Amino acid sequence: MGKALCLLLALVALPRIATAEEITILAFGDSLTQGYGLPEDEGFVPRLEDWLEEAGRDVRVVNGGVSGDTTAGGAARIAWSLTPEVDAMIVALGGNDLLRGIAPEVSRANLDRILHEAQAREVPVLLVGLAAPGNYGPDYKVAFDAIYPELAEQYGALHAPSFFAGLPEEDPAKLRGYLQPDGIHPNADGVERIVEGLGPHVLDLIDRVK
């Protein structure tokens, strides 16, 4: 009787196993997403994929990072980047807008276009924010910093406050130990910390996949 019950339970479980599908996440961003300056297996995308697998998720993370890309570049390529197999998307753009001093309203419009395209295709989004430095003035900073939480609320997207949340941003001396010599891009240890910080947000994103 015990063996028969075990066999029945196994047969009941088979359809669930057979229908389980790998989730594909598009990591849509710039050099931070692309893994600038690092061996391929030490970049953000492969390390995030490993982290998610260790968390028990069957996930493929597609590297949609383009070095030097601005929000305008992202808006220009979003339509063909969202291929049919993409189940969810991480959007991490805006750093190069800050480096170039692009007007916040321009960055907002570009990110709005990206989120609108994702919404039209019913692709859930995790929008990763950035904080503007103070050198452009307080008005610029207030306007830029508001882009990410406001657009996330508008589109019902998930929001992670900062790509660098896993790093000790408040301590410049410690922060340098997690960055490459350019002081902008993370080294391998920095990527590990970044993945640990963003990983839980990505788990929430996976839970939104239909």
C-alpha cells in the first residue's frame, strides 16, 4: 500500500515537472550591465544568473548591456530587444545620462518609452534607479532622482533604489576596494556585492512572471 501511494504521488507530480519552464530575464542597461573591464564569467549578468540558480530559480539572464549607452540608446533599441522569449526585464540605464549632464526631462521621456513598450508586451519590469551627484545643482538632482520611483509607480514596475546598493557608498575608502581603477565600474568583488543587493529584487520580479 505504501509503494502504491508513493507511485501515485510521483505520477501526480510528473505534469508539474514536465510543464516547468525556464524564465528568461533581459538585463537591459549600459556598461555596468554589460560587464565592462571584467572576464565574461565575472560580469553582472553571469553572476546574477548564478545567484538566482543558487536561490533555486531556473532562470536565463540575457545580457542586454551596451557600453556607453544612454537612456536614448535604450529607447531606440527596446522594441527589437524585447524578443518573444523574454519573460521579464531589468532596466538599469541613466548613468551615462548623468555623465553627459542630459536634462532630466529627456531621460524621463526615454525611460517612459522603455517602460511603455514593456507594458504593451505585458513584460514585468524591475527599474533600477540612480542618484544624481550634486555638481549639477539641487534642482537637477531633485528632478533626476525622482524619475525612477515615479515611473515605477506609474507603470506598476518594481523599483530598486540603486544599482550600487550592495556597496558601501557612504564610505569612499571602502568603496574604492570594490571598483576598478576608473572609479566607476565594479571589480569582481564589487559585482558580487551588487548582485547580493539586487538579487532579492530580481526574485520579486520572477514572482511577477505569469
